[in-house]
Amino acid sequence: MKIVVQRSLEASCEVDGKITGKIDNGMVLLVSFTQGDDEKIVDYMVRKVLNLRIFDDENGIMNKSIDKEKASILSISQFTLYGDATKGNRPSYVKALNGEEAIKLYDYFNEELRKEIRVETGIFGAEMKISLINDGPITIILEKE
């Protein structure tokens, strides 16, 4: 499982001209799965996201997690994170988990996050337009195999 975490001032997802998810202060998560991923790995990544200290404290030091910030998450499925362009110029996506299995893990991931924090999403498998004002910019890549 791989997640690109971006601290944001505001972000939204649009599908077919309609907003499917919108947040103010918080995180945008680009989420991808690979073969071998399961609920145990998802549980680990949920804890990692929720405890990631990338928000400023009163001294301007990144020392606060999202739950302390009272912020939200915009979670976007992004199978292309497992694109491999080491050979040639056209990425191969053979490492990306198939859609039928990936959607189950993606839904589970978002459900687990929602137990702790407000989560907005895109639409799995849809052509999405993501708008983001990255705060910092702060961008972190989390990966668990």
C-alpha cells in the first residue's frame, strides 16, 4: 500500500462537473494498493496517517497530528502510484492491485479513517479532477509492503 500525503489549505474532487468531495484545512491522500495488501496493512496505514505529525504547533513546528488539528481528509484512489516506468517510457501498472480487490480495501481504509475524522472522497475508478492548495508545501510518501 502506498499513500501520498499532502497537507492542504483546501482541496476538492470533481467528477463529471460535480463536486464529490471537498475539504478546507487537512490532508489530501492519494491511495494505491498492490498485490499482497490486506486489512492488516490498511489498519497500519490508517494509524500512520492519523498519527502523522505534519501540522504546526503553537511554535510553528510540525508537531501535531490531524486529530489535534480538527482537520479533514480528502481521500482519492490513485492506482497510478504503482506505475513503473523503469523500462521504456510507458508506465506498466502490473504492480497495481486489480480494481475489484482494490475497491474493497479502499472502502475499508476510508471507513476506518471515518471512525476518527471527517473523510471526503472521490469516486473509485472515475476520471477525477483534483484541486489542491498544498500548505507548506508538505508532501510525504507512506508505503507499507
